[in-house]
Amino acid sequence: MSATPLSGTQHVLRAGALEAVVASVGASLRSFTADGRHLTVPYEADEVRLSYRGATLAPWPNRVVDGKYTFDGEDMQVPLTEPARGHALHGLAGWLDYEAVESSDARVVLRAVIQPQTGYPWRIAVTTTFELDAEGITQTVVAENLSASAAPWGTAAHPYLVAGEGLVDDWYLELPADRVLEVTPDRLIPTELVDVDAHDPERFDFRARKHIGLTELDHAYTGMHRADGSTEVKVTDAAGRGVAITWGEACPWVQVHTSDKPGKPGHRAGMAVEPMTCAPDAFNDASYPFDTGLIVLEPGATAAASWSIRPIG
């Protein structure tokens, strides 16, 4: 019987007061702490990961509506992995076991290959690096198209950020984004891109730090405010202590989810903040009157994106 935990090989990174544990299944940030304080919602090494917690999402983040899209004139159907809503959720790499190609006390480089399959007939090498220093952890994802034809591509992180004691209801959010993608209430199908203060600013406008309370979000934002080319989202407690996630122009979108799962483990235990290279349902780019950010990866070409998480206080 294998002694490998259910979440795969464990890579422990340490720098100063910070410790991160990266699990090889899904190249997942399984745990991230500062002086023992959790900055993300963790899970156990010998536990099947819940809700894509900390996983690397590829070759698309978020949803492909109905699992259907058309690319280069060909109709595609990928398996439906979100049965309740009837969509293909968070790509094809979430359960791949990544191989470590380089590791040290504060850095690990993991690699996996998405093989050609029904609905996604391309071979994509995914290399992701986790690097820890005294300030925080940075993840970089690089995709390389190993196929003979162009492929649609997108990636994202999926951390559930933790500000401190209590639940999401007790925390504050600062999200410097001007526009939000409205969705249908039942299946979360994108409908309209609007200004955050257009229809329901109390719910959607967090450009200034604001108490989350009972607000429920599972929405994508864009129109980022950038300082020195970077956007920073902060989740903090009443005293201003918490966690921040920062990313650059490679991710023009971010999904924010208050982790509403009544009656299930993890209900409002963390705030999912997911920097994304593209919008939800970006594989159906032609269906939308706005720039979804879909990347078309030519044969032999690469695309990279990165994000960093750091403690506040």
C-alpha cells in the first residue's frame, strides 16, 4: 500500500515566520501560515481537497457554460464537472499529480502535462513555481503548447483567504475593481458587465474597505486599479490584520466568492479571491460584447501569469 497522502507529495517551504505546504495533486497550496496563523483555509495532507481549495486551475478557470464551445470552427464538448449547474468547472488540471522538477527550502517547481482528450484535443505542459520569502508566497504558472495547432488557454489560482478568527461575515474586503460581471442566480451564467455602483453598489462596490457582513458574492470583477502595474485585494479583520493577494496585468479578471455552502464544510470559512487570466466562460469569447481575455496559445508558444499572497499585520 502506498504511503503517499491522498493530496499527493507534500512540499514544505519555510522563510522567516512563514510556512507553506504545497500538495502535488492539483499543484495546490494546501496550507499557508504566518507564526502559526492561517492565511488560507487549509486541509489535511491525507484528505481529498474540497472545493478546489488552493488548486492551480488550467486550461481554463471558472466555468465553460454547458461544457460547450467552438474553437477554430470546430464544436467542442468537455465533460460536465459541475453537475448541479451543468457546466465544466475549473479546467482539467485540478487532479493531475504534478512532478517536482526542482526544490529547495523555500522554492518548488512542479510540472504536469494536460494530455489531448475529448473536448480539448491539445497537449499543454504546465509548469508552476511556488517561491516563499519573508514577505509572502508567489506562484507563477507557465503554459507551453506542445501541439501542432493553436489552443485556447486560461489559468487562475483558487486560494480561500482567512483574515483571522470568525467567518467571512466578520471581515472586511477591499477590492479595487470598477466593473462586475452579473450572472444568473441559479446557474451563474454571465449576463452583463456593469459598473460596480450601477445596480447594487452595497453588494458589489468594495473599492473602499468595507465590512462584508451577510453579503454573498460569487462574481468576476475587472477594470482593476493598478499601482505600479499591480492590483491588490485585502481581506482583513476589524483591527486591520489579515491577508492580501497581489497580481499583475496578466490577470485582468478576478473571481470573488464568499464561500456560501450552507450545511457543508467550509461554509463562509474563507474568502476565495481568484486572479484569472480570463473571464468566466471565456472559451465562448465570441458570445460576449466585452474582452474576455481568452489566450490563444500558438504551437510552441508560452504564456505566464503570477500572483502573491502576504500577511497583513
